[in-house]
Amino acid sequence: MKKAPTTEISMGYIELYKGCERFICQTLGIKESDLRTHVEQLIESDALKKYFVTLQQSVAAVEGVFICDATMFIHKIDHYDDEIQEQKRDKTGSYYTPEPIVSRMVEAVLAETSVANKIKNREKIQLLEPTCGTMAFVRTLMKQIHAQTEGSGYLKFFMNGVITVDLQPEPLMLGILSILYEGFCLTGQWSMKWQVRCMDALKIKDLEGVMDVVIGNPPYLGEKGNGPFFRRLKEDSDTAKYYEGRMDLYYFFVHLALNVLKPGGCLSFITTNYFTTADSAKKLRGRLQSEGVFTQLTDYSGDGLFKSARGQHNVSFIYEKKTPSLTDRCAVIKIGQEKDDSLIELSTDTIENNCLYDHKGLISLSGDKEVYTLLEKIKAESTGELSDVFDVKQGIVSGADFVTKSMLARKLSPEDLSKGIEKGDPIYVFPKSEVHPFEGPWRDFYKNSDIDKYSVSENPKYQIYYVCENNAPSEEGLNYLERFKSVLVKRREVTLGYREWYELQWPRTSELFEQPKLVMPQRSRSNVFAYVSRGFYGSADIYYIIHETQDVSALLYLNGIINSKLYYFWLYHRGKKKGELLELYSTPIKSLPVIHFNGAQWQAKIIELVENIMKNKDKSLIDQIDSIVYEGFSLTDDEIVTVEAFYKKMTKGA
């Protein structure tokens, strides 16, 4: 086979493409020589070369990275990320989309009135797939459009309006080949013209207000652990105005889509569901609410839609850029997963678009109008929010509970490791024992698993060396912490001069832990709150509700109503969730609607029942509290049935 010149390609890229060749040969079980011989003519063809010229590197100048069997090659590209992308995923946030999801999203986009009419009239569609990877969405669009137009030749015309963008040249190279092969499978011709850009999609400046469709799966990458990367985005003039603390990278891509869409244009992304309620997505939700409407929201409630991102919970959506009106409606679809990971549609509801947003601009993934009406009633019957007289605080952040794998790899020096330090060694948090390792200050230390409804563990498994500004370490304790000084001095508050190197990063105050309060785990399948009057020093995954005047009666009353079925109903629909887990931290708890304590007879009865439950461990009394709460909020019999049925359904087996 004639070897093409490689003057424009670095050795690094040559090795990368040879790696792709090895991948193809190994997965298809063919010889390298056979592969190269069979595709020689294709490599030399003008039809193929012109696509590689659009990349910053001339991939066509490298030998042997192509495949001869189109159908088999496309199948292998669908699994490309599992073979090659694993090493890049943590840095780029790239998760390639399962084919059933791609098909659902494409089918839904093509059914949108504006898009369907253009296809029917054989009009041009300007379509952008940013972060396109191997172009799975465009390939699926090709197949569905070809089927819809019955091979009329419209497919090639449609492709003229397609723009695919990705920062990584290697998936782009395979994507280009896959489009050419897909085109050959569908039309019997090799020529297929569309635009390819090897660049950062967030740097696109020439497409504002011109696209009919934006579709894809933007990268998911949180700011936590990626500070330097997000600092660049915060300082970049193209992205700075969209930055919000603790945001996710994909928020920027939604902003990009809103910028490039023309009026009436259609956006379809699959993302995590965090943007619907996250504090860090206020700007994004504000734009979404004011600049258009959702026409479809699909909630994938299963855990593990992306095999390499277990615990990630996803939603796909179709959004139309337009002036919102009261007549706009949105289909809300719930999708579950069978044991074999196949998808099953659980429910479909239609609701007015404005009903998706609550009074704080959070987006609900419930399309049930009955649920919406009941939530609005709860808010109307309340006399205020929890934050009117209560505050919510997080537990202790030590910054170094114990030795972790990353500390061993990156923060501890060889000299430190020579001291016999091992993974799991205590730094501030120790297993509890009758004899302290050295002189205090020591405190019993609680984890979120120590909290249940109305009760907490009497015997925690851990103790914490509670060193802070007002609690200096003993000489022996300071000597112990000295072993880990190279880790402790790198904590942010120490580097900024807010803490001594040996102090806890965020010790809070003893007053917080010693006063009467409610405690709650950060995440839970149900609403779990317990009243505690004694000292209760908890970890960062525990939150505390305190009263402005330490009113015990108000706290006990709150303990009763916030543990009720009605409040589970509210927290599930209007609070924050990670999958099916309630997130019980500051923002959603502070904004809870409450009927404030005023000594009313029904409120006194709740306090009596709560004290009885705490004293006698008699949880059979919980139903009585639920009944009183229903009456306090003036629920009808039908509304009570709705709440009870929902609670039973969602907590079954919990």
C-alpha cells in the first residue's frame, strides 16, 4: 500500500491513529495487511480526503485506520468509547449515549412540528451537534430521515445543513468514517457533504441565531475537583457571564444552544437532572424560563443509564426557543429500566409549561396537574417558610478525616510515607474506644447513618479530635498531627490564613452542636429528622436545624410535621433529589412551607405525640401525627388519598 506523507502529523498523532487501527483489527479479527490493502483506493479518493482537511491535522496522511465492512465498522464505532475513551472520561466528562436513548431523542425531534414541516416540504435544516464524538446522533438522524423520505434524495440535501463539532480529533476521525459508511449503506454512494469542526464548541462565534436544531449529549463535569479548568471558563470572555459557582460544564453548552438557535428552533440534549433544582443553575433556569418552553421532558429514573457513570441520574428534553405563553404544554415522561437494562415507559403526563416552575424557579419533573395543585395548596395554607425562624447548618468538615488513596499518591512525600502511613489511618476521625489515643479535646462523632426518624444512635462508632481556635491540641496530639502536616497545610482555609495548620477546616462552633436542634442526613430515601437536646457533633453529611431563640416546643412541633407523609410529598416534588434520594441540606429545607408554631391545640398535640414516640419508641403514633398535619393544612379526603398512595408507592421496601 502506498504510504501517504505525514509531514503535518506529530508522532503522537501517528501513534494514536495506529492505535485506532489496532483496535479495528483486533475487534474485527482481521489482519493489518488485509485491512490496508482493501481500503487503499478509498484512502486515495478525493471524496474522503476533503473531509479530513477540515480537521486541524490531516488525518488522511496517516496509513491504515479505515475499515472495509461498513455495517460492522459502524457497529464497532458504537462501542468506541469503551475501548479508547476510558482514559479521557474523567478529564473531559464525555459519556457516549446508549443507542436506544439516541433513537428516542431523534424520533422526538423529528416529530416536532417545525422540524417535521421542513422535512415534509424538503426544506433545508440547519443542525448542530456540539461535542459530537463519533456522531451517533447524526447517524441516527440519517437513518430516520432516509426512512421518512423513502430514499427521495433529501438525505444528501439535509446533510448539507449539518455541523458536527468536537474538541478531540480521534472520535471525529471515526465519526467522519461512520457518516460516510452510513451514507453508503443507505444510498449506495460514498459522497456525503456536511461540515466538521475540530474545536472547542464553546468558542463558536459565527452561528448565533441561525440553527434550526441543536442535538446531543454535552459533557458532564462538575467544578468540584476541576477548579483550574473552571477558573479558565470563569475568566474567559465567552463563558464568564454564564458562570455560577459549583456548576456543571454542560450548563455552558445549554447556554451555547440558546445562543445559536433561531426563533422557533429546537434543542434536544440529554444531561444529568441536576440543573432542574441545583443552586448553581439559577442563571440557566432563568434563561430557559424566559426564552422558550419545554415541549418534552423525559426522566430516566433508573440508576446506571450510562454504564461508566453509576449513580448519575439523567433527563432528556426538547425545548423550543420562543416567547412563552399560557397555552404552551409539556409532555413529562418517566422511563424506568428493566433488570436487563432495557428501557420501559412508566408514565406520560401533559402539563402547562408554566406549571413546571415553582415560585423559586425550580423545575419539577412531575407532569401531574393534581400533584401541582396540591403542592400549591400546601404553599397557600402555610404561614411562611422554615427560614423565617430557623436556620440550617452543616456539620464538621475536617478536610482530612483519614488517609486516602489520593493523599498517598499526591500529597504525602516519600519522607512522610517512610513513617509507615497507610490508607485508612486516622487523622482527625478515630474509631471510638474507651481509652483515647492521646489527650483531647475529643468528642463523640456521628455519621448520617446514626440518624433515624425521631431517634439517633446512643453509641456512635467514631470520635473526632475536635481541634479548633478555642480547643488547642495537647502536645501529644500535636505531635501525632505533625505526621500529616504536608496534607493539612494544603487545605484551602490554611493556605488562606484562616486556620492554623493543625485545626479542623470547618469546626463550626460548640454552641451549634450543644444546643437543642433537629438533625438530618444529607441524603435519604425518606424524610428523616430527629430532635436532639444533648451534644451531637456530626460529620459534613449531617445537617442541623436550629431555632433563633432555641425554642424547644417549636423544634418538637417541627420534628413532627417535617417527618410526616405530607412533607415527604413536598420534598420529593419540590425539594432536591439525587435520583430517588432526597437531598436534605440547607437550600431545600430552608424553603419548606410551614405553618409556624403559635401554641395552637393541634400543634400541642403533635408535640405530645413526638415526645411519646421519642420516650417510648412507639412509632405506631406516627399515623396520628400525619392525620393532624393533614387537618392543619386543610387537605380534603381525596388529597389525603393522593399523599398516602404516593408515600406507600415510593417507600415500599425502603
